[in-house]
Amino acid sequence: MNDYILLLTMALSFILTVVISPIIIPFLRRLKFGQSIRDEGPKSHQKKSGTPTMGGVMILISIAITTIVSSFWFISEPSQVHIFIVLFVLVGYGLLGFLDDYIKVALKRNLGLTSKQKMLGQVIIAIVVYFILQQNGFSTYIEIPGTAVELELGFGYALLILVMLVGGSNAVNLTDGLDGLLAGTAAIAFGAFGILAWITGGNMEVAVFCLAVVGALLGFLVFNAHPAKVFMGDTGSLALGGAIAVVAILTKLELLLVIIGGIFVIETLSVILQVASFKTTGKRIFKMSPLHHHYELKGWSEWRVVTTFWAVGFIFAFLGVYIEVMFG
């Protein structure tokens, strides 16, 4: 029965996104919520200027509605704490991203929120999550993937939550740079966590949430695949980054996030290495960071970059599921 629940959840979220998107996209266009393209980006991106952004709104709406409906309709005695936490993080980081997007497109300040403002919001949400988990007796150990080894972190678990939520939201945000790139890679990663949550049997609410995310992202891809009719903006990317981190926490697969979310890790490392190299040697390792821009400037078509990253993301997701199923 559980597999039907997940399929119905994914289908409902997909349909909801496909239905509301044609309503919201013209609305965003009328409000002139168009994407501003930074001059230092690839020149081929200049033609995307004016494409409606903040499309993450419809992703969040679909996920929230589907998660609530499926959890309370299909699951007997769902964990309200788990449902509240995943939606709190999703909406909290989504609102933070919405503010960032609004400042960019409405106030015409291309960099949006300052890094300190964004970081403060991310940290506050992470602290709230920690205290909610602490009040509900959540375990503070972590498992080493592929082994039976457990490490008790105690209060150090609070720091881990902080690093995961802040780091996860920023890493996923960096990946959102090409049509369909983040929607596809995130759908794959959430699908992997949804499978693992379903297999454990004790995290059906989290599994439902993950499949609601997958459905919403696949629906969004109908309008976001190249050439994109809408971008998700920070409204979507920050929300998805925080959400995948909290999913890894609730399923006690914290360290496996590094594998399943391997694409996001690589994208972040490319930025860190680029900055470190330029500051220390004055030379750049990549033509441009994050990494997806490097391949664009090497002459790859946008679609080739996106589909290649999807394929690599799938390999990472498969590896993560395989390790947990076979050795976890």
C-alpha cells in the first residue's frame, strides 16, 4: 500500500504544479518580476533577461498542499512533528529566498539580501529546528554510511544541524544556474531520500514529503526545461537546499547527504577552490564557477551540461541508496 501512497503523492504534486504554473507565470510577468542577468555571467545568458523568476512559489505551494493532504489522508497517525519540521524549513527558507528575489527584481538591487542578512535568517531557522528536535527527544548520534558505527555527538549535534541547513541551502542555491539543472538534480536527490525513508518504514511522512518534492519539481520542469519559461529563483533554491538537509537529519542519514547530494557538493567545492586559487595565486582553476558555467564556456551546449549533471546526480543517488540498503 505504501508504494501506491508515494506514487499518488508524486502524481498529485505534479498535477498541481502543472495546473497552477500557467496561472502564476503570467502573473509574475505582469508584475515585471523578471530575472536580471549579471554582466560577469556567460554572454549567452543575456537573452534570458526578463524571464519571470520567483517560480519557486508554485513549487512550495504544491509541496505544502500535497504533503499535508497525503500525510493526513493516507497515513494513519502521522508524525505531526516531522510534518511541521519539514514544512517549517521549506517555507522558512523559501520566505528568505523570496525576500532575496523581491529585492533583486522589484527593488532592482541585483545582489538581493546581503550575505550577513541571508546568513542570519538561515542560522535562526536552523536554531529553531534544533530546539524543536531537542524538545521531542531526537537522537543526537550519527551513523557512518556503510557501517554499523554510530557516533554520539551530544551538543555537537546542534552544530551539525547548523552546518547542514546553512551549507545545504547555499550549496543547492549555487547549483541553480541553468535551465532545468537544479530542478532535475534536486528531484533525483529527493527521490533517493524518499526511497530510503520508505524502506525504513518509520519515516513515511518524510517519504511523502520527498515524493511531493519530486512531483513538484517534475511539474516545474515542464516550464523550466530549456528554454525556460520561468526560473525558480532563490525562493525555490534556498527552500530546496534547507529541505534536503532536514530530510537527511530526520532520516538519520546525515552523512549520506554528501553522497546523494554529490552534485551540490561538487558545485560548492568548485566555487571554494576558484576563490582560494585566485586569492592565493592570482590564477583561476576554472573558466568560471560554479562548475556548470565552466563547461558552458568550454563550448558545451546548455542542454548537454544539464543532462550530464543529471546523469552524474543519478549515479550519486544510486550509490547512496545502494550503500544504505546493502550495508546500512
